[in-house]
Amino acid sequence: MADEATNNAPISPELLDILRCPEAVHLDGDDPGRLTLEHDCWLVCEESGHKYPIRGGIPVMLLEVGKKYKDVPVEDLPVPPPEDD
């Protein structure tokens, strides 16, 4: 039987492990562009500062969307993310 917490996750741990910020992925370092899941509906890149919403289980990894939220502190990100990007 599948783990209930995994079934309720906004994205799978496997997808989170392979996704990278398209702005930061080319930077030097061990694993640039790595994302963290915040508020169960945002992917945040420490290197670029970009924040990408997850809508309907699908990460919106567009640079213009990530840049739009760059200066918004993680604690102030809207939950759920707005639909109008």
C-alpha cells in the first residue's frame, strides 16, 4: 500500500529531486539550481531567488513567473499561488 503522505504531496519527491531552476542551473557549484518545497505549493531556488508556484500538481517553471516573486520573502508567498501569471 502506498504511503498516504506521498499521495498527498503536491509533487513527487522524485520530481523535486530532478527539477532545477532554469536561471541558476548553469551556475558553478555542486548542484546549482536545486529547489526546495515551501508551503506545499512553491519551489524556491536559493541561488537565483526565484520562486515558482505549483498549480494543480504542476510546477510552473517559467522564468518570467519565477522572477515575478523573486523579491517576495518566502513567508509572504501567497497560499495558494495566484492563477494569473
